[in-house]
Amino acid sequence: MPISIQLSSETEQRLGFLVTQTGRSKADYLREIIENSFDDLEDSYLATQVLERVRSGQEKVYSASEVRKELGLDD
């Protein structure tokens, strides 16, 4: 799927340097950056949503002692 994005001049220069030094394409680097960063982005944004639910009382929070007791780890 083709996508068009605008990069800052600094990012464009850094990307261009990698391309000239390695012979790989800009698309190769951008694809690798996106694929390698996707898990972190998902974790960050999903964690923010959970935090909002906790703060609004929509998400139950358990203490460490409650979890240990429920799992039978304090026996």
C-alpha cells in the first residue's frame, strides 16, 4: 500500500545518508523502522487507554498481595 509522508529536513538528511552509505532504498529503511517500532507504539497507546480506564474507575486494579493470594502464592 503506497503511503506518502513528509519528513523533517533533518530526518530526510539522515535517511539520505544511510541510503548513500549502504545502497539500500529509503523504502527499505522506512519499512524497517515502522515494523520495528510498531510493538512499542501499540504498547504505549494501549497502556494509555488502560490508564484512562483505571482513573475513571472502569478498570479494576488489584494489589500485589491480592494477586498473590488469588494465585495461592502466599501459602
